[in-house]
Amino acid sequence: MLLKFAFQDFLDDRRFKNTTKSNIKNYQILLGEFINYCIDNEVMNVEDITYAHVRQYLLHCQEKGNKAGTINTKLLRIRAFLNYMVECEVIKKNPAKKIKPQKDDIKIDIFTDEQIRQMLSFYRRIKQREKSYVAYRDYMMIVSILGTGIRRGEIINLQWSDVDFINQTISVFGKNRTKETIPITDKLAKELSAYQTFCKQFWGVLSDFVFVKRDNTQLTENAVMLVFKYLGERMNFKDVRVSAHTFRHTFCHRLAMSGMSAFAIQKLMRHKNISVTMRYVAMWGNELREQNDKYNPLNTLEI
């Protein structure tokens, strides 16, 4: 089967399975690079792809400067494509199955309290000076992620009908396309209520969506990315990337440092697998600190 047709068939299958638009785009870019690499190297058919082709492509990516995490993501996309080809009986075995992921030095960015204060103060100054909707919206986006850990896509799709001010919850469609309910604090509920009042006064007609563009239409992924890119440029932090996901990580970090149980953190972060949650707890949980304080060898030494 010709690679270009197999690639299109795979994307159509993912659309049929209701894969998110962002994941489809991810496949188009990351898997598309591999398809183009194969064709450029005269591998025209799926049946001609070998273990060596996949490994050589990943080596090529490494030489271009791709980090271990990026290479591992590309490997996952290639495996998914070739697994689909096995399901369709185009090939008998997945040649990428035996390629092991690279060891990745895990560094998860989080914001300090001072950095968070700087960002919120930045938007407060603009809002007070210019009475700008955009500044208030961006301020509330940050506050909402810090208060709930919701994802970028969930911010984009959040509607006022999803916000329950009485029971203090918000409902989101999570990563697995299932509706999930998240508790919000009294503080966040009051912030959202004040923001809703401002939106009604500013727009006249309240949009269905909590966060909208300058023309009162739903935000796009690109628009949200530009918000955080602009903020990152203004803040110019040297040690951390300003993104929606960094705010989500910061939410998780504060939960782990507070001593919250891994089970509770998993529920609030909505991780499908608790092993993901445990990775955060292992890095940030205060249990390690407490155990070290209790059993450290220096405790019994006169120094």
C-alpha cells in the first residue's frame, strides 16, 4: 500500500474515532515528517518500512537537536500508525515495536509564588489603567487554571452553563471526551462571578463561552498560545516556560507539597492512570521531606 494513501487512511480512521482536532494535527505534523522522510529515501510502500528505517529516522531527529521527549513522542505516533496497518492486515508485524524509548531527564516546569504574583499584577495594572476586557480575560484564565488545573482545551471550551455557582463546581469535557465535574473554591467562584458581571456589562450580550476573543467569539488554540507567548515575552523568566500547562503543573505541585494524598490529586488532575500522579508525588510530595527530616544521619551527629 502506498505510504501517502496509508497515511491519509490512518488520519481518516482517527477522525472516525472522534480523536480531538489537536491530536489529529499532532499526527499530521509529527507522523507526516516520518512519512516524508520515508518517501524522500525512496520507501514508497508501507510494506517496505523496516526496523532500520524507523531507527534511522529517529537518529536523524536526534542529530537535528530533538530532545528525548520529542523523539519518544514521534516514536509513539509511528507505532500507532504501524499498529493500524497491522490491524488492516497491510503488514504482519510492527517494525517499530522493538525500538525502545530514549531515557528522558524529567524536568517539569512550575512557577514560584513570586512569579505568579508578577503575572497577576501585570494584568491587574492593565485592567485598572485601560479597563481592558482582554487583560481581565487573561487574568481570569490564569486564576482559573491555578485554581482547578484545567487544560488549555478545556479553557477554550468552557461555557457559563458549565459553571455552577451554587454548588461551586465546573464541568469540563476531559481528555477522554467524558464530562467531568471539578470542585472550585469559594474564592474562585467569587472571582468568576465578578468576571461574569463585567462581561455582561462590557459585551451587552453574554457569550455562551467564558473566555472569548476580541469579537466575542470562541477562543482558538492558537489564540490561547499567543496569550501565553505574549505574557512570556513580557515576563522574560529565565528558568521556566510560560504556558497553560506550566500553570497546570504548578497547581499539581502545590497539591503534592501540601501533603494531599495521591488518590485525591489524581481525581483533581483527572489523570487516567495513577502512575502519572505518582510521578509528581515522588518528585514533589512532602513525605520525602518528612522522612529525610526524621531519619537523616546528621540528626545523630555532633557537627
